[in-house]
Amino acid sequence: MKITARAHTNIALIKYWGKRDEQLFLPMNNSISITLDQFYTTTSVAFRDDLKADSFILNGIEMGGHEVDKISRFLDLIRQTAGRNEYAIIDSVNNVPTAAGFASSASGFAALAAASTKAIGLDYSGSDLSRIARFGSGSACRSIYGGYVEWNKGVRVDGTDSYAMQILEESKWDLSILSVMVEARQKKVLSREGMTHTVKTSDFYSGWLETIDADLNLAREAIHGRDFEKLGTVLERNALKMHATMLGANPPFFYWTGATLDVMHTVQELRDSGIQAYFTIDAGPNVKVICQPKDEMAVKERMQQIQTVREVFVCHPGPGVSYIGE
Ligand SMILES: O=C(O)C[C@@](O)(CF)CCOP(=O)(O)OP(=O)(O)O
């Protein structure tokens, strides 16, 4: 039976940057994110006993090699959990503008986890689904829920207590998340490699871990209190500290380009002019600018005036995973 699921991508406000267990995808620290309304992946899965291997169609193109292997490794876990051995046909469509440079692994693996568990007969939801989506990509475990989400790192060695929970549903606090796309220049260091290298070599990584609980507490208080200035201040500082750990790695590395800095300076100029806007940056040169809906138009127009900005996509808090059709 074919099952279709949809999951939306998320942006971390307090970052996941480093694993304590690479095999079990167990993070060093908790992270907090917002699920976005505009960017999502829709994935259909059908297990069939007449297939000789998994097949993976992404945006209408049959994938091969590394892409299929990644999916099959994840499906092996699903098959093992269900005690089944059939192969599957996976058909995935990313509603993420390619220019957006968004890591669609979070929405991709959350949608795949939801569709494949249901298709194989596992009735997973909530924490069960978040826990198994984590094995696809850490940040995917947060996309199971909508709105404001926290991934609890867990303390158990086997990772059974490492999964995400919703802090506040999407309809309870509307914010504007502007995805500001700039020219990508250098080869992207994937976040998985980047965080592994940082944990292993960065002189600044211990400072990151020492200050993360204070950041998490401030972010939780800000979300519960709908305190935008408090949330913006902590999320911008947290992103800068994450990127600082990379500068302390050996060899150092960084994702920013001149255009990234153009956006960062402009956001700070907006604040100097009285408009509350804050930025966060992940494993790439693009910047996400967060503001209140009342300032969205002014902030978007200012971003579009920056010569080195290619495009600006506007998002708001979005929903958790859902099933479509069947
Ligand atoms: O999203 C965040 O908290 C912060 C980051 O985006 C910063 F770049 C990392 C996301 O890492 P992910 O792709 O989930 O890694 P995986 O577990 O190795 O697949």
C-alpha cells in the first residue's frame, strides 16, 4: 500500500552543532527550531515483495548511487524495526526553491520517516516518529512537529530519550522568517562533516557547550513569554557562537561570503534605525532574517536593496508532519 506524507523544513534558533554519538545521531546539546510554512517535502512510499532493490525518485528523476544508498540505509532501519524485508519505491518532491539553498534533509527525512513507518505497518507518531527520523538527519527529528520545537539531547547511551517535542504550536505566535539567498561561491562543507571536524579540533568548542544551556533557557523563556527582542538577541548570538567554533577548528573553516556579511551588517543597521530584526546562519552563506510581521515588508524591501542578495523568500511558522490521500 502506498502512503504519502508531507513534512516541512525547520530553522534552528539554538543550534545543533556536534554529536556525542555519530552512529546513533545523538547530539551534544539540545536545540530549538521553528518549522517553516513555505518549504516542505512530499514523499510517497510503497513496500512491495516483487522489488529487487529500493528505488528513489526525487523531483521526477530516478536517483542512483549515493542518494539511493542513503535512503536504503534508513529504510533498512525501518525494515529491521518492523521485522520485514521488502524493498520500496520512494517518490519524493521537494517544495523548496532550489535557489533557496535550504537543506531539505530535515523535511526529506521527516517525510520519509512518516511515510515509510506507516507503509510498513508501524503506527508511529510523535516521539516514536521523531526518534526514528533522527537516524535520517538530526534536524529531521524536529520537523515532525509544527511551530516551535525543542530536540532533547537525551542522556541515555542508547539514545532512546533523544527526540523532539513541541514547545508552542505554530498558530500561537506569528513571526516572519525571511530566507535571504546570496551567491554561493565556495564548495559547501556539509553540516555533518563540519560539525564532526569542529568537535574534534576546535579550541572554542568547549565554550560553545558551556554557554548553550543559558541560551536554551533564554530562548524557552522568550517563546513562552512571546518576547521577540529576547528571542532575537539570543538566536543571533547563538548563531555567531556556532560559527565562531568553526574559526577555532584546525584547520579553520567558514561558510560566510562578503554577501553574507552585507546582510548581517544591514540587519544591525535596521536595529539601529529602530526595526527589530535578527539573523541566523546555518552551514552555508545564506542568511535567515527574523522579524515581527509588522516589520516584514520594511525588512524584505531593505534586504532586496542589497546588491549581493539574489532572492528573498518569506516564511512563517508552519505545521508538523501530515499524511496525504490514502
Ligand atoms: O539545524 C541545526 O540545528 C543547525 C545546522 O543546520 C547548522 F548547520 C546543522 C544541521 O545538521 P544536520 O544536517 O541535521 O546534521 P546530521 O544530523 O549529520 O544530518
